Amino acid sequence: MTHQSSGGVAAVPGTAPGVFPGDLVITDELVRQHKVSEAEYRTIVEALGRPPTYTELGVFSVMWSEHCSYKSSRVHLRRLPTKGPRVIQGPGENAGVVDIGDGFAAVFKMESHNHPSFIEPYQGAATGVGGILRDVFTMGARPIASLNSLRFGRPDHPRTPELLRGVVAGIGGYGNSFGVPTVGGEVFFDARYDGNILVNAFTCGVVHKDRIFYGRATGIGNPILYVGAKTGRDGIHGATMASDEFADDSAGKSNNDGIATASSLRSGVRSTMQVGDPFMGKILLEACLELFQLDLLEGIQDMGAAGLTSSSVEMAGRAKNGIELDLDLIPRRAKRMSPYEILLSESQERMLLVAKRGCEDRVLEICKKWELDAAVIGHVTDTQHWVIRATPGYDPLADAPNKGEKRESVVVADIPIDILTDGAPVYDRPREPLSQIFATRIELDPPADWGEELITLCGSPNIGSRRWIWRQYDHIVRGGTAVRPGGSAGVVRVPCELGDSVVYKYLSFAVDCNARQVGNDPFTGGAMAVAESCRNVVCSGAEPIGLTDCLNFGNPERPEVMEQFSRAIDGIAAACTALQVPIVSGNVSLYNETAGQAILPTPTIACVGLFNSEKDIVTPWFKRDGDIVLALGVLPSNQAGCLGGSEYIARKKGWTTGTPHLDLELETRLQRLVLKLAREHLLSSAHDVAEGGLAVALAECCVTAPEGEKDVGARITLPAVGSTEGHGAADTAARFFGEIPSLILVSVDKNSVEQVLAAARDVAVPAETIGVTGGETLRIDDATRASLRVDLARLRQAREECLTSIVGG
């Protein structure tokens, strides 16, 4: 294990902080409770030239946590492609920014709120949504769309109904009240998430390129302002908790207020849960957008994980400046808060602003108009130190005569900025080769009816309709949603004002990760996550222009987990390079495990796509009778490389090995072909083959039409492959349900078939005419093996009822 730090930083200037009244004595046990290793503590003492104070120990604990410092992942994240012709801002800011033309940019990011959501589902999910919204509007952008990616334990686990209901309610409760449409997402159930669910939240906003704001404390002497909700004791050590695994009894612990907790660093149990207020969040958004418009600010940062500490440190670090803050001036709602508590609180809906000198009164005036608490709490310095002052015994909420006493503040923390940011520990943790997973031949008994197999699969919680979920989200607020949830990707129309005129931009959004495939082969699974997310955007008719990731893994101190992480990063990088789509923002969430049982490695990828025109929009469902159905890409031939990790075999056999082969050159040609066909308006529909395989994808094409449109069936004939001899039920299952990548189903007018086939030949993409749309049934004939036939009404019913066993009717 290697350890890098800023090393010989000289002792801090001025008077070293002394013991503040109420501070705990630094002991080995207290250091251990703060998740600071012995080696890290030695580095802290060396950097400061003295032992840290209790407050400073708390600061190092959160800033050096995995959640804030990425100390175990940074060496690997450097291998991700992050640049491109459209990239305005890559990783390192609050969100990534890409050019969408006409002087405008898309601002987007995805974040995790896994541990809080497992402890308290509603507030954990709600504050996750609130945090990612603030990350986006902090950059000056108005949020225009949200997505989510959710993972829960097995459907029959006792906590799954409670967790699913609570998380969905929390996402809807915050997003609906805030007024941003949730236009898509994904959900998956597996026993490996029994003890640690995943809640990943994505938001995209749009901003004029000349009005992008950054989280930088620039301008020596510029005033620093606190704006938003008052500070309380909620969320203290949330970042540290997010960087720790659960024990068997972690979930469900609570203090006397019934708030679930996971930390006890002082007498009593201190809550690590934040509580969100979406209405306050909306007011904060509008106030910030007004401040941006008036050009009063030099920098702005959301107080997210680690609250005031991380926001102020990161702003100073990016600007290579120092900061001095006076905690006596912080608006607060709890009495007798110590500096430790004020600095580490993660109370929601708070922002830190650096105003232009002389503009602070105007900022305060606007905040007063919006009925927001605001105060000047410090200034930018040239010391490159983070200096915090507070007055012993001072409490602005206490009764007189305390309020009238003269304050005599003292330094409670004085830390070089570098040791908290670029000089924080970086670990290249040990890795060990993963066990080689070979695809083995699977034996299956032939079913009585392949159609019933399809019905059952469409009714799986991992395959069927997510209507129960997205009906609880406001997916049409602001009136810009062009394609609603339930298809390959969400599509939003964004009005962008250009002087007295308005230009409309159309953006597409998709989020994907097949964690089973990542567990079987992290490299291929990571690449498949990128390919599928981009493929879904392409199937909507948009060009992928940028990606954000949320990398959810287990304990990085376990060599096999770090090997999974490293190989997944390489797979993601390979796919990004092949498809020429950069990663511009993201999040790493480690220690997702309970009692040594890690989650499935889940590197979630969200893609943003840009349309040339509204006319390019394509949806996945069949539109009318008589269209010709074509398969673009390679059709599955037999079980080899098709059934491994599939939902069909997981339901039949339990966990299974093997991962499909992904040809990134073919994938690239396929996506470019479909984008070309969409832009030439040759496609009636387009839908990729993913979970559930070819038969499920065809079923979805038949029965996912929105309300008011009729379902359209199809008669499909799969071409013969080799001899019929030696083919068993598993090979037939592979043809119907194998989850092979790089395959897209399209329907076209019969007069356009030859043009589409010729376009495919020109770019060396395999293409087959496999059927025709029409009727009220889906029939699939495998020319070498078997057939299935199902009524569309039964397919739709099975899909719509897929979550009933979990959440009820």
C-alpha cells in the first residue's frame, strides 16, 4: 500500500488552536472512531506541526473519508476518458458541462445516497435528490430532468417492500415538490443487495455558456456568505458513515426521536441522517438564479457531504487560496452547538457564496426578498490555510445577557488547504486476480409452453413495467417532457432564450448497468453498461454527448473488490474510447456491504444525448400494422455466451456464470447506423435487446404504447442457424431469452426496408428481416427449434403486475 501526502508542510501561521471548551481529549480510541488510521494520524501531526484539535480531527475524518477524498479510487479514475470537443467542464467541479450548441450547455451529474436510504428510506432518497439538484443549479443551470437507478434485495426479503415504498416516495416527494420532472430510471432486485440497497440520483440542467458558475473562492478579500436553511445537528458525520460498511445491526438503530443512526462519537447517539425541505430547496434555486443573473458572485458551492467544511475547503482548494470563517455568524437552529458540530453538520438546503467585493449587501437584500437566512461569515485570504474562528461560550440562540456580551473569538482550526484536498491520502490498494469464470453448458428441461415462459419472464420484478414507480413521480412538470418514462430513454424539450427569441433543444437521458454481468466479468460488464446506456439514447434518435457515472462497490480494503473496481474502470474506459463519449462527472460509493457481504459491483452509467431535430425522436413501441421488423446486429445462435448471468437462468437455476462477448467495434458501427437511420426518418420504432433477451424486447415493442394508443402485435421468424440436431432447450432459451449485446430491433415502412438493409451493409452491420407487425398476438418461430405465441393482453397484464408481489395491488 502506498501513501502520499503533502509531507513537510510547515507549522501553520499565527497562534495554534487551543482546547475549546467541551472538546474531547484526543485518544487512540477517538482517532479510531473517526476512521483515521495510525499512518494517517501521523501524517496529520506532521502536516500541522502539532497534534490536531478535536474539531480538526473531525474535519480530517470527513475530508479524508472515501466519500469526500476518493482516496482508494483516484489512481484508477485517472484512466477514464474525460475530454472531448463538446466538454466545457469535466470531473472536479460540482457537475460536468457539455456544449449543446447555440451558446448553451447541459450540466449534469449522478450521485449516490445508498447508506442513508437503507437506514431511513424516505429521507435518504429525498435528500439524495435534493443534493444532486443543488450540484446542478450551483453551476448556474436550471434543472430540467432527473433520473434514478435503484437496487434492492430479493423481492421476498422482509425489508424490500418497506425500502422500495420509502425510496420511491422520497424521490417523488422531493422531486415533485421541487418541480423537476423525473423522466426515467431503472430498478433491479437481487439478494446481494439485501443488506445494502443502492439509490443513485441523476439531474441535468441547461445554462448559457457565458453564465456558468464554479465552486471557487477567488478574489483575495472577497466576502463569503452563508445562504439557506439554518444549521442544526442533523447529518453530522454523514460523509464518514457513507464511507463505512454496515454491521448486521446497523439498520434500524435510532435515537430518542426515532431517527435511524450509525454513529456515536460523543455521549448519546448522534443522528447521521439529513432531513430535506424541497420547498426551501426551490426557493434557494430561484434566489441563486437571480443572483447569477445580476452577476454578483465569484463562486458558489453547495453544502453537501461534510457540509460547511467540504464546501469551504473545496472552494479554496480549486482557487489555490485560503479562507477564514467566523462560526459565531452562522445561522443556526440548535442551541449550544460546538464548532465541531457546526462544521460537520449536513443540514440540507444550504449554499456557500463568494460575492464580488462590495456586492454583499445586494446579495443579502435579494436573500431577504426570498425569505432566506443569509450572513457574511468570512472572507477569502492569500494564506492557503483554512482558518476557523469561534467564541467560547457564545450562543446566538441563548437568552440574554449572552447575546449582548462582546465576542472574543479564538482560532479553533487552522489547516493548510492542500493537505485537505490535493495532498490528501491516495492509496493504490492491493488487488488480486479474480477467479476465472467460464461459461458452462447449461442443461434445461424443455418447458410445456415457451409462451408461458415469456409471460413469466415479463412478470419478473427485474423485467416488467415500472409504472407503479414512475406514476408516483411528476414526469410532466414544466411541460417539456416529450417522451415519458417506460421507453428506452426519456426525452425533454428545453426552451433556451436567445435575446428576444427562443431556440428549443431536445435532450435524451438513459441510465443503465447490468450488475450481474459486472459480477461475472468486471471489464466486459463495465463496458456493457456504457454501451447499453449510449445504445438506449441512440435508439431514441439522439447522439450521446456525455456520460456520468456512479461507481458502487464493496470494501476497497479487500483485494478482490479493488480488482473488480480496477477492471470495471478499464472496461468503462474502453467503451467510452470506442464510442467517443467522455465521462464528465461522477461519484464513487465504496464500502457497500454488510457483515462482509458485498453488493454486486454496480458501476451505473447515465448518458445524455442531443437531437438534431424534434423530428428525429424515435420510440420503442410498434406503431401500426404492416411495418417490417428488422434485427440490426448479431442474433443469438446458441447458449454459448448468451445465457450467462441472464434473468431467465437466474430464475431457473439461481446464480450462473458466463458473460456475453462485447465487440466494441461492432457496437460502435451499430450505434452510428441507428443514429443515421433515425436522422433520415426511416425508423418507425427502435428498441435494444437487453435484460430478458430478444423475446422480451419484442414483447416490449408490442405492449409499451402509451395510454390512448393501441398495442400492436407481430409475427416473427428467426432465421435458421446450423443443424437442428444437438440443440436442446438451453439453446432455444438462448435464442429467445439470451441477453446478448449489440442487437437493436427496428420497425420500418415496407418501402424503406431495402434502404435500411443497404445502409447496414455499407457499415458492415449484420441485418435480418425477421417479421411483420400486426394483430393482437406476438408469435415467434425459431426456424431451427421451437415457437411461442402469446396474447398481447396477457403480456401487458404480466408486465403491469410485476411489482404486485412486493408492494401489493
